[in-house]
Amino acid sequence: MGFSEDFQYQGLAPGMGRKQVLENCTVCHSTAIILQNRMSRKQWDQTLTWMQKKQGLWDLEPSLRKAILDYLSTHQGTKKSSPQPHNPLGHQYSYRPNPL
């Protein structure tokens, strides 16, 4: 991946759903928060719901939500070799907001 591609995709791995993640998630925060987290599909789903209830994320059409969850669970899913600290939603709060 070249510099311009890496910049364009902000470090997100290639795959189905990457565009949807960029278009819907990076409106409020950078990809840094996504890249530093590894969660199960259920935890990503709970995190999206939390963002909708508490952080102003808009309603996602079911097909869009599925595409985002497919991407996140595939590319930022949990790894069996690295145990996750106990956190009911799985996310961390140490990130810089998107400066835009």
C-alpha cells in the first residue's frame, strides 16, 4: 500500500465495508480509535448502539450496519492470542477526536 492509499484509507485494511466505515465513523472520530480496538462482533454492535444513544450517531439502515459490523468484526475483531481487558463495551477512551 502506497503513501497516498494509506492516507486515503487512514490505515484501515482493505476489505468490503471499509468505505462505509470511513463514511460513517470518521465523521466524529479518526480511525485511530478503530485501529486501537479489537472487539467481537457483539461488542462492536453494542458500541454502535452506545454511540447512537449517547454520542449522536445517526440511525444506520440495517444493510449499512451489517456492512460496518462485517468489516469491523473481520478486520478489528478479537484475537484469541491476546486477551482483552474486562470492559463491557470493549472500547477504550484514549483517543484524539477528528480535528475536522
